[in-house]
Amino acid sequence: MNETEEDTPLKHATRPGLQYAALPYRLGEAGVEILLVTSRETQRWVIPKGWPMKDREPHAAAAREALEEAGVAGKVAKEPIGAYRYVKRLKNGAPLVCSVDVFPLLVSRQRKNWREQGQRTAHWFTVEEAAEAVQEPELQDLIARFGRTVRVVAPQLVDKIRLRSKG
């Protein structure tokens, strides 16, 4: 969701600075991979995130951001796996401390073209590379913890996915 002068961070938020993010991941033969995108202004590696959206549940808003910013869709968890904080510079230059609830999104489709493709780069990383690439310490920890958790259940999930595709 693009921020405009009329669409302030407080427009749909239940608390100031609240945002929702997706943590896009996939399971493959090489293990768990995390999709990061570059921010539009600073070109830092981040996860797709945005402000709350009217008439959308938090997890659905996070999934929408992943589609717009990274061109990915899939199954998003309804509960966040954690949160992290960062300081966002608003268009007027004022800093706003944002708290970002993070929802894992198991990617099933990646589009060749998407809304913000010309403004961002999307790239798949190993869990370790993704945790190292982002700048926010709380997000680094969240990615690392998620990677350890998914590694434990990933073999069972991969087997389930394979069985479904054969059936």
C-alpha cells in the first residue's frame, strides 16, 4: 500500500505506528529460503510490510503487501510469529517508531510481473543470509528463530506437499 499525504499511518491503525508484514518462505531440496525485497527509498533488504488496511484482517493485509511488493502469494498464517520495531521517516521528515507484526507466508506462486516490480528487487536467501541482510536486530532474531522452527517441521511439510501433488 503506497503512503500518500491523505493515507497517514494512523488512518486505519489500532495503535500509532502499527504495521503488518509477511515473511515469505519456501521449502525446497536445499532447505528453507526467505524472500526479501529492497525498500524503495534506501534499497535496504526488508520484508514486505505496510499499514493496516480497512476491512482486511492483519494477516490478509500482510499477504496483500507480499503480493504488491514481491509478487508472491500463498498460505499466510493467521497469527503473527512475532514483531519487531524500526524507525520510519514519514514524508514530512518526522520519525515514527513502528511496531511490525510478522505473519509467515508459505509461497506457492511467484508472479513474473507485479505492482512494485520496477521499484524493488526481490531475492531468495537462505535463512542465515536473510537474517544477515536485514538491518533491524529484532527482525534478524525473528528470521533466525523462524528458520530453526521451520527446519524442524520442514521435512514433514515437504512430504505432505509431495503427497498432495501425487494424489
